[in-house]
Amino acid sequence: MSGTAPARRPVPLGSRRPRTIPPRARTVASGDRGASGDRVPPGLRTVTGYVWRLGLLGVAGYLAVAVLGELQLPVIALFLALVITSVLRPLVDLLARALPRSLAVLLAFVLTAVVVGGVLALVGTTVADQWSQLGAELRGGLGRIDHWLTGPPFHLRPGTVTDLRAKLGEFLSSHRSSLLTTAISGASRAVELVTGLALAVFCSVFFLHSGDRMWSWAQHQLPARARPVWGRAGQAAWRTFAGYTRGVLIVAATNAVLVGIALALLRVPLVLPLTVLEFVAALVPLVGSPIALAVAALVALAARGPVVALLVLALIVVIGQIEGHLLHPLVLGWSVRLHPVVIALSVIGGAVLAGVLGALVAVPVVAVAWSVLNELRARGPSPGDHRRGDE
């Protein structure tokens, strides 16, 4: 009996200690599962993360555009108020050195109204004085164009321009009711624009008088840690917007002066109105100036003949080269660093979304967004900024 082994006691069910797997074995096992396709590859996971984030940004951008489209009048008024503020701010700061701030703002607006009103009155007087002479020149010019089109290389039948003018008169007489409805809707649109301009002037008065205090109050509504970041972003945005606005006015004025001198030398009628048209159109980068010069070429074709019209068309190339290679790098290069392709796409996209106003607003909006992104990417928040924000 002493040589027999003691019988093993039975182990109760569930009392056996679980077998542990070494860490290396677990790593190998998980790798085997990844190789078998049970785990999402890292590249696909990264792409998926970017896709849903970009999708959220696209939805947010679409909703923002939709809301701004519904609030078009106050948005346009606010944009015009910022434009007026950026243009008149240097003059107000200069006058405020010798006068109270409120009086400096009032004097700046009075001087601006006198200058703008004087230019508009001069344009109206010029058009009224030259209207009869221009009508005779246009009638003679249409005859010259008709004679020119009948010769080489066009060889059109005589009376083509006269027939077109007659068909245009028939179209206007047959669609008189629809044109009247369009004119009435345009008048209501003009009332909205006047209302928006009044609102813009009202807002710009307060921006010029106490804009710094308003921005400081807005910053203090944010959490303390976010104030330095928003402060830098706001400074970068305003610096870019003001630089773009003043720079594009300088570029437009330079283009208008060059076009006015060229049209005067070519003896094209309505030089002053065409110069003002060039100034207004040049506020839209890249595409505005060629459109205004095309209108001037039509006037030159009717009043001075095809040779002068071709010379005016040559101005489109000359002014475009001066604007793109000289004025924009010198005047706008320090505040707006956008490639011409980006500017062109912004203008076209803004025009598709909101018409002429969208084309005007698109470039400054893109420039401001890009400058804010560069500012936040170049300078991250520092502990010192947090301490200053907490204080």
C-alpha cells in the first residue's frame, strides 16, 4: 500500500487558474489578426478622418453662405461700413491729434461727401454738355461702322447696323411691359441699396469713433485663455482688410488716371465718365478693368472709328500688364499675398454665388481668411499669453 500514488483530488469546475499569454505572444496574435484583415489599415483610417472633417467643414460653409444670403442687406451694410472705416481711419486719426475724436469723425465725413458729390456733379455736367454732340457722333459712327462692315474682310450686306438698330427698337416696343416691371424691381433694389448705405454710414461712425473699445469689449466676452488668440487673429484680419481696401483704391485710381490720359489723347468723347467707370470697375481685380475698357472701345468705335477702337482695346493689354506686374506687387504685395489664379477663382466664385457684390467681396474675404490662418499657424499660444489673458 505504501508504493501506490495518492489519488488526485478532483478540481471543482471554474476554480482552475486561467492561462496567461505573454505580451510578445499577444503582440504576435494581434499582428496576425491585422494581417488577416480584421483591423482597419492606418492609411484608410487617416483618409476617413480627413473625409468626415472636410465634409463637416463643407456643410458648415454651405450653411454660412445660406444664412448670409438671407441676411444680405445687413451683411452688405457691415462690409461697406468696414470699407469706409478702413479708408477714413488714417484721416480721422490725423484730425484727432488737433480736434476731439467726435469732431474729427464729423469733419472726415463732411470732406468725403464734398469730394464724392463734386465728382458726381462734374460727371453729370460733362454728360449733359456733350449729350447732343455725342448723339450726332454716334449716328455718324453707326454709318461708318455699317460702311466698314460691308468691306473686307467681313463683306456683310449694306444696312446691317441699321437693321440691328430697327430690330432693337421693335424688341423694346414689344417687351415694354416686362421692361417696366424690371425697372420697378430695379427701383426697389435701389431703395434697398440706399438703405444699406445709410446703415453702413451709421455703423462706420461708431467704428471710427470707438472701434477699439468695441473690439476690447468683444474680446472680454470670450474665455480668458482664448483672448490672446482671438486678439492676434483680429489684428491680422484688420491689417489685411485695411491694407487691401486702401491698396485696391490706389490701384483703381492709378488705372483711371492712365485710361483718362489715353482717352483724352485719342480724343474719345465722354472722357470723364469713362474714367470714373474705369475707377469703379477696377475695384474688381483682374476682370473689372477690361470690362470698362471694352465699353470705352465701343464708344470709340461709334465716335472715332475702328482704328481708335483698336487702340483702346490695346489699352486692355497695357493696363493689365501694368496692374498685374507693377501696381499689385508694389501696392498690395505687403498686405495681400494671393496668387493671381486664387484671385481669379475667388472673383468668379463670388460672382456665381452673389453676383457683382460677391465678386467685390470675394477677394478680401479670402485674403483675410488666409492671413488669419497664417497668423495662427505661425504663432501658437504661449504660456505668457495665457497668463496675460488670465490677468
